[in-house]
Amino acid sequence: MKKIYSLLVAIIFSSQLFAQAPNKMSYQAVIRNSSNTLVLNKSIGMQISILQGSSTGTAVYIERQFPTTNANGLASIEIGTGTIVSGIFSTINWGNGPYFIKTETDINGGSSYTISGTSELMSVPYALFAANSAPGPQGIQGIKGDSGERGLTGPQGIQGIKGDTGARGLTGPAGSNAGVGGFTHYLGEAYLGGRIYYLYKGSDGLEHGLIVALTESAIAWQTTAGSYVNANRGEDGVYNTNLMTNSPARTYITSLGAGWYLPSIDELNLLYYNRFTVQKALRDGSNTLLSISTYYWSSTESDANNAYGFGFGSGFASTSYKTGSYTVRGVRAF
């Protein structure tokens, strides 16, 4: 079986002028050899397949490219611009998913592929999906009604007596957005040692939220891969973190104090989508800013060798090898 050594995968969809559907997508992968050493500044051979239905499904499109890795072992290509082996990229029906991207790599620049990896395409851009969808029927235009006659202008009324000045109301709570939407807290608020980045009303009728820590660190998810610990919940980082064994990431989170944990992939997604307000608050407080081009670990496992993370530069979730050193940032709930 070919082993996956490409630790980080980021997919960024290219936009084109006039709102046309893109005919390519950007793809990045970190390349390591069989000794888990980065392959630096080297021309490599890659075969990219788009599989339909499952990670072992039918290949609807295959192409080959020969990129050169950079000083960090990162290879960057644009899928749809390589040498076509089979299929037509522009005719893929993205509404017929799910789709998976399989990469095969020859670190010597040929086509004897020894490194293989498959990642699910977590979301399909609207432009690609719309390119394969049939437009709906045009609605029937209604009949324009007749214009009504203008009524007569009535006499001006008598001016009323000026009323007494009312009492001054109570001063509301301080702070940006305090009390908005029935919430006493607000996004970006300094609270319990961090910054609030998500708020919601629970089934108990009470106000709840998520808080992000003020610091972060780059560290491995697990010291030695190959151990599945059932930390597989997408929404419950507390549950996952408590199960993480042999984990430098958990050791770092524990050092933050009681209540902190490594966010699940869903909790990490919420941090990405609400980062605007939180980033401004962190900057105003002179805290460690979120790394907008960094890959963050979540506490959600994929399998014995891989766990989920989120690329803040690409905006996509993907899986990476557990021994890879990526950024971790604690969160807590209230």
C-alpha cells in the first residue's frame, strides 16, 4: 500500500472575469519522502485524479503535472492546466458528488509514483456548481395596474401643545455591541482569559458562547502516528481532547489552565468564519493575532494516522499526518 506523506493540502478555487465558472482550481501539498523528510527545491512528478462517489470511486478526470517544491517542501499547481490523461475538467458535473482528489507523486520527477493521498472535496464553489445546473423557468410578468387618482389635500391641523421633558433613561452597559439581539455579551469581548468569537442561545434559554485563547503554538497532534483514539466528534472538542493520548498538542492546551481544550473541526470552522471581529479585538489588546495563512489543528481524528485541520489561508478543512507540526490554539465554552 502506498503511504500518504503529503501532510498539508489546500484547495483554492480561482475566479475569472465576467462571473464565468472557473476552469481550474489551485492545489498545494507539502511533500515528504519515505523518511518523513521534506523534499525541498526539487522537480517532482504528480498525477491528479478527481474521483466520484468515494475515495476509491471512478476517476472522472486525470492529469499530470511536474511542479518544483519550494524551500518549505510546498508544491503548488493549478488542477485543470496539466497534461490530460483522461476526462474533461470543464464538463465535470459538480452536483453529482461527493468528489475526492487523489494525488500520486514521484519525488524524482517521473511517473513512477510512490506517494499517494486522497482527500474529500469538502465543498464545491457556487460558480462550478452553477456551470452544470440548468436555469429555472422564467416567471410570468404580472399586468401593470392602473394609477389611482390623487386625493384632495386636507386642511392643516392645529399645532399641539409642547409636552413636558421626559426623565433621562438609564445608561446601558458599556462595550461594543453590548445587548445587541438580546445578548449581554458581544463578539470580541475580553472574557475568561480570552476573546469571545461565537454566541448562541441554548435550549435552556441561557446565553452561551465560545472563547479563543490569546496565544498559540506550533506543535504535533500526536508523537507517533498509527494510534486511533476515537476522538472523532466534529462538534465536541472537550470530548476529543480528553481522549488524545501521546499528544504534544494536548500537553500545550493543558498548560493554558482548566477549561481550555483543542477545538473540534466544527468549532474551528466557527473561529475562521468569525475571525474579522476577533482579529480586531486581538490586535487592540496587543495579543497574538490569528495566523491568516496558517494551517490549524483541530481535535477531530480522521483515522489512525491523520487528523482534521483548517487552512486559514485557503478556507478549507482537510486531513494531515498527525506527526506534522502545525498551529494549535485553545478554546473554551461558557
